[in-house]
Amino acid sequence: MAAAEDRLWWYRGLRRLVISNLERFLPESRNLLVADVGCGTGGTYATIRSRFPGVRYVGIDIEPRALEHCRARDLRSVVQGSADQLPLRSGSIDALICLDVLYYSSIDRGAALRQFFAALKPGGVLLLNLPAFEALRGRHDLAVGIGRRFRLREVRTLCEEAGFDTLLATYWNAALFLPLMIWRHLSRGGRWGAVAVSDTARWPWSLNGVLSTLILAEVSLTRWVRYPAGSSVLAVAKKLK
């Protein structure tokens, strides 16, 4: 992750979605506090710090090695913790980001979302990203621990059962949905399926520029376009009171 997330096309698309939706939905207030649950090796942290220099940020991750990468990048406001046992005070956060975390089988998703809701201030927003469609399951899922893939309605239901009002929900990475489905099917067997390897290690870097242009163009339209399918589902939800 640390090697790929600053340049790989998929991460670039995800970060663009995060920034554009924070710009659109962040509460209008000074001294905002953003929590990133599952901050990984710090790529989202660095992007937010660059775009919103006045925003306070705390990164939370259960993996000590990920937090070491954050600190090595001079990203100091990080703490060890899990999504369903948040080290956050109730009503203390203006925005909470959780990107590709709640798919782990070890996490109680309902408990995590209830804690997200409790941690946010009234008017606070949640940005949630998850892998979509079981048809896209492959050896990549085994390599990175994806225990569950989601449909749009499931993500909406999870948010609303925790008390959130869903502002936006859409699939994304729609352009590569069919090629990915074919590749993931092939990766489940034969010589490609012999070893579980993340797709982030398999993409040829010679295609990265083309795919970056494609995905950035696609995600720039998500404010107006709802894609019927994609490899991921993004939801933005709000705590009304």
C-alpha cells in the first residue's frame, strides 16, 4: 500500500472522490476535526492536509506498521484503534472517513457505524467506501482480506440503521467493471489463482497514466451521474441531530 497509494490510478480516483465530497459536504466551521478510520499508510492523510491545511486530522488504524509509515511521512496525529472500538469521544468529530475497512469479517459493521454516528457532531458527515459486487471476488480479495462485497442498497441500509441520513450513494470505477469481472473470474483458478496477490501489485505501470485519466474523468461526474455498477460503492451520510 505504501508503495502504490501515491501514484496508482485507483487510489488517485478514491482520493479525488474524498476531496470533492469533503469540499461539498464538510460543515461550514473553523477548526474542523476529521477522523480517518483505517488510515493505512497515510496517503489520504497527506492529501487532506495538502487540500485543507486548516483542518485538524486524526488517523486511526489497527496495524502498527501502517502507523509507522504515517509517522515516517511526518503525519503525527495517528493512534492505534479499530473501527468497532473507536478511541474517540462522543460528539467530537466534524467528518469521519472510512475507506475499505468495514469489509473485514472481524469487524462488527453495525457496531462500527453506531460508533461513527456517536463520534460525529450534529451535522457531521461520514464518507464510506466499500468493495462492490460478489461477482468481482477473486484472489485479490483473499490477499487483502475482503470478507464481504456490497450492493448499493446494503450500504444505504447500514448507514440508515445507524441513524444517518444518506446524502449520496454511488458505484464508481464503472468503466473497468466488465474487464475486472473477467480478470477476477480468471484469477480464481488456473495458474493465476495459485497464489493470492493483490491486484495493486499486478497492474502494469505502463497503463497507469491512461487509467488515471480515465478514472479521474469518471469520478468528476459523480456529483451528477449515478453509475449502475462499479468495483466500489461510495456513500456520504450525515448525522442530522
